[in-house]
Amino acid sequence: MTRGFRAGCPDGWAPPTERMATEKQMELIVAVAALGGERRLPVEQEIVARRASLSPSTMSGVRAFFEQTGLIEPGRGTWAVTEAGLRFARLRAVDSARSRLVLRDLWRGQWFEQAALDLLQDGPLEEGVLADRLGEGLPGRRERWIYLVEWLVHALIVHRDNGLITAPGNTLGAAADSGGARADRPVIFDPLMAMEDEELAALPTDRFVALMDTYRALFTSLTPPPAAT
């Protein structure tokens, strides 16, 4: 079934490069932020490449994705993080959970966020299937769309459990669909989505970590066990 989300994809939009694993892409943002400092100064690409142990051509392959998603300032020959990119990089080293929330808030309303949630509205999908459907009819090798799904998981936009990707509040969606209309589907309370950004930012680290642990345990407990073989 073809959905209408592709109409929201900007012309020329590029997913992450297939030449760099998602974790390495995140390390690249951290390297740019460290070199540019708090003033977010532009840094020559060759310098960033040496710092991140990458070739300039590999870096060029992921630049469009970073610019489109608000992590790197547009430019040629030099790299500089945006304010959001700096927050993500700084928090990643000391508070990974909060750095993930930076991405969640930055990407809220982006076409690929809405596309993923649209594709998951009828229930969980295997990770590769979601990647294939996101990239259907759009340019880019399959690995690039798999890396995009990994970014979405990291940003807490979607959740991964036993190889399945689910939307927040929709873990039981597939089971509910077999018994009736979508309006009858159970809804799972999402504690993160229920809180304002200011409330989350004000939480002490220990309370924030406890909230994340509760959040993870809730979805794990509500996920049906695998069928016996």
C-alpha cells in the first residue's frame, strides 16, 4: 500500500551515508563540536577528517543528512555544528539520555519522523521492512535507510524490541487490530511525551535516569513474548 508521506520529502533529500555506521556518524558530530568550541567556529574539513579518522569523501557523503536534520550548518569546505548539534554533542559525553531528547525535539514534525510513525500506525514492523518502506521510491542504497531507522531509534522517535520497531504508545497495535477498529486499540501512556520540555530539563539526573528505566521497563513488559517454536 502506498502512503502519502513521500509528498513531504523535499527534493534532493539524502539519507545517511552507507559508508559510515550510525555510531561513527554521531562521533563525527562530537568531533566537529569539540573543534569548533562553544562559539561553534567553522573548522576546515581536512582538520575534522583527521580528528575523526575519516576520509574527506566519506564525510562529504553524510554532510547533506546532517544539514537537512539541523545538526550541521550549511557550508562548503568547513564544518560547524548548529546550536542543537552542540547541545547533542555536549550532552552525549555526560548524559546520553538527554542527548537523545535533543534529537527527538529537533526532529519533531520532520517529514521522516511523520513517515516512520505513519508506517507504524498499524503495528510493529521488522527493522529492515521499515527501512525498505521509508526508502521506497526514493534514492539511496538500502543501508542508508537502515541507518536512518537507527537514528530514529536513538532519537526516541521509534522504539526497538527484539528486532521489531514500534511507535510510542502503539506496542500492542498489531494485536489490537485483529479484534476491531483502530479506535478500540489500547493506548500505552508514554511518560516522556506527557512532560513538557522544561519539566524534563529541570529533572535531576538521578530522577531522569529512573524515569528512563521505568519507561524502558513498561514497554518491555507490555511486549508479547515470542511464540514458542
